[in-house]
Amino acid sequence: TTEFTAATPSSGPFTISGFEPGQSTVLTCNPTFYGTALGTGPTLDSIQLLSISDQTAREDALRQGQVDYASGLAPAQAQELTGASGITVSTSELPYASSLQFLMNPSFAPFADERVREAFKLAIDRQQIVDTVYFGHAFVGDDVPGLGFPSYDTTLPTREHDPDRAKALLAEAGQSGMKVTLTAGPELPGMVETATLIVQDLRAIGVDATLAELPAGQLYADYAAYQRLPFAAGYTPPALFEPNHVPGALPEADALVAQARSAATP
């Protein structure tokens, strides 16, 4: 993007003092930040953020001391860096953790059938994904964003892996042996590896599943096209609210959003 400049307004602890799209961003301590007067202001004068898209190059920069911090490394890289001299590996704590999702679009058959959607959920061994893809540096979620926030319902039951029940549901829905393509890309560490295991789990219950892997940066390049995918990987930032990935699935909600967007500002 070219939208950010040194004149871009900011109310946070830092202001933008330099920005080169695709290369770097320089943040400078905001002298008018309200937290400074409260003693909670930034302790750094400035921060330089480098855009290094290649994960291996990002790891090399960290090992060689060219950067002080690197994020978005693959789980296997983080595992290799654990215990390395001068390097500390940390995991995002709740609620400041992204959620990795695999979205079934109910606007498309056979996902319009709730039994098919439930079968897919039961077919996936999520704990295996946590253990093998993320080396334990992840946790199983239960479909509701906001885990870790005070309002999150901690009484929600955790869905267990049940391939036999999944097969039965597909048979009941008349979808045994159905074909499906899961679209994913390296947009978040572990996304492609997780998608690969999901395809394997679906094949284990008789689904003719394939993986369509896109190059980095392409999954969301055309968001309208992304929303039309029947089955796709996705992720959300650490927030209570998300975009509507599958418009049309909840017509009443879409109508309310359209009404709110067209209302005049009082």
C-alpha cells in the first residue's frame, strides 16, 4: 500500500516517520501519547520494521543479529531455534493469538447440508495438528472467536475426533465419496501443513479431497473471489470481531449490515 505517510494521523504510542511499501516502516515515539503522562508510554525511541517475506531469510536475519525480533516463522523453525544461543522463542498468549480456520461455504452444495459440515468437523484430528504441525505451541479452538477474553463462554464443549460418526453423517446425507478441493496458501505459519493433514483426514473417511496450494500473498489477493470458494483456509487476527467470509450464508445478518451501512450519520 501507499496509504501510509509521515503525515498519517496516529493516536497510539508511535507515529510513522518513514514508510517504503514492501520494504520497511519506521515508527517514532509519539510525544503526545496519553500513556506517557500515566507512565505507561513506550520505552523505545523508535522501531524499524523490515518486510522480509521469505521465512528462511527472516530466520537468517535473526540468527545473524541483523534484527532483534522476528515473527511469523514456521513452527518447525521455531522448534529449531528453541535453545539457540542468544535467542528466546515465545508463543502468543491468549487473547493475543490468531486463529487458523478452514471455512465451509454453505452457499455451495453439499455444504448447505449441516450433516456434511458436521462430518467434516468430526473427521479432523485437531489435537494431532497441534502436536505435529505446531509442536504443542497451539491449542484447539471451538469455533467461537475471542478465546481468552472475559466474555468468552468457557463452558463450550470441545468437539472430539470421531471419524466413524463422520462417515455415518456423510452416508446419511448421501455424500459418501464426495469430491472437494481445499484452497490454502502460506499466509500464516503452519497453514499449508495443517491443510495437508486435513485433506488426509478427509480421505480417511472416504472423501475425494485434494489440496490447491496458492503462492504466498494470493489467497486474499481477490477477496471477493476468496469469499466464493467452497472450502478454504483462513485466519483471523486477535480480535473479537471478524469479516464475513461467506456472504449469503446468513441473509438476515447481511440485511442488517446493509441497513446499518446506509444509515445517515446523526
